[in-house]
Amino acid sequence: MKRIGLLSDTHGYWDKRYLKYFENCDEIWHAGDIGSLEVAERLADFRPLRAVYGNIDGQDLRIRFPEINRFQLEGTDILIKHIEGYPGKYDSSIRETLMIHPPKLFISGHSHILKVKYDRNLGLLHINPGAAGKYGFHRVRTLVRFNIENGNFSDLEVIELND
């Protein structure tokens, strides 16, 4: 079993509570718009970090992280991409990949809107953790934690970072 800490859209903002809430996590995943190499390095120094770059990320982050991160963990095919859309309205940049070979877990960011939704047509779980940074229109900053074990998900939690 792996415990995952998931965030997106930090936009260069560091909050020491990221470490507090990810203390019991085995890995941290960032779904793009990291905003600064410093944020990525702080997360990576704390726990193993898997990330993708987002549309606001500069060359320093684009060199370090891919646009699409697809990997296997705990018997689960996982795909992370910053701009993906959501079930029923996937972005054209990823739609064909999803239709031909859908992952079991599909993670995105970009919208700043927290969303956890199961796509029955493709048999995948979609998670957008919302935005953990302060830049954007969102009113509440959010993080997500969950477990993956043998291809199953459990104990999904949404954490609100009220200031």
C-alpha cells in the first residue's frame, strides 16, 4: 500500500502545512503549475516527488518534469497531466490517448476546481486536487490524500487550507 499526497497549482507559493499534511504519505504528486523550482525541491527533499509541468512553469521546471507522467504503482496505471479536462470534457491534447489506452487513475490540475469523479465509460478515476497556492480565483486552497493498494483506492481525504 502507498499513501499519496496530491496537490496542484501552487504557483510558487510555499505553505509549511504541505509537509504537515503529507507527513504520513509515501510519495507526493504535483499536477503542475508548480511555479518555482524551490517549491519542487522542498517537496522532493521531504518525500519522493512525481510531478508534471504546467502552463505557467518555466524552462527550469520543464527540463526537470515531463508534460505527461504515466507510470505504474501498486498495480495501477496512473497518468498525470496538468491540462486534461474532466470526464465527459477531456482536453483535445489527451483525449485520443484516453480513448485508446485509458489509465485507471487520471490526475489533472489547471482549473483550480477540486473534483473527484469516476468515468464509467473509460473505467477510470479522475482527481483534480484543486489549487494549493494563493494565485487564482479559488476561495479555498486544497490538498488531497489517498491510498493505493493492489489497483484499489481508499481513504481519500480533502484537506482545506483555510488561512
